[in-house]
Amino acid sequence: MALISNCGCVLRTVQADALYRARRCGALGLVKLASCLLRAAINLYQRQLISQQSMRVAVAATGRLEKSALALLLGPKEIQARDNSKRE
């Protein structure tokens, strides 16, 4: 009987672990995308192929991607709590 009641708990743990790994992988993908975007924008800006305004847009997009990755990994409620603590 004890093994059967633990089975549900173990299954939930395995599911939670798989969900965490998927969220972590997604967040890592977003950070890598942000890094690639920023590197490309810097390269284009140094070669004078894009304007300063375009560079600002790329930096803003990079920030949004990184913030999205953080929200995906930690959850949006914790991100909002951190933002509120910085303002005070």
C-alpha cells in the first residue's frame, strides 16, 4: 500500500522535473537568440550598415528577450516582485 501512494508523488516529481528542464531549455534558447541578435547588430553597426536608431531597437529587443527568458525560467510573479523591490 505504501508503494502505491508514493507512486503518484514520484510521478508528479518526474513531471515537474521534465517541465523544469523544458522551461530551462526554452530560456537558454531565448538567451542565445538575444546574444546572437546583439552580436549581429554590433557587427553591422561597426561596419556602418545600420543606423544608431536601429542599434537602439536591437538593444531593446535583446533586453525583452532576456526578460522573457527570465520570466520563463522563474515565472512572471517572481519577476514582478524583483521589479517592485528595485523601484523602492
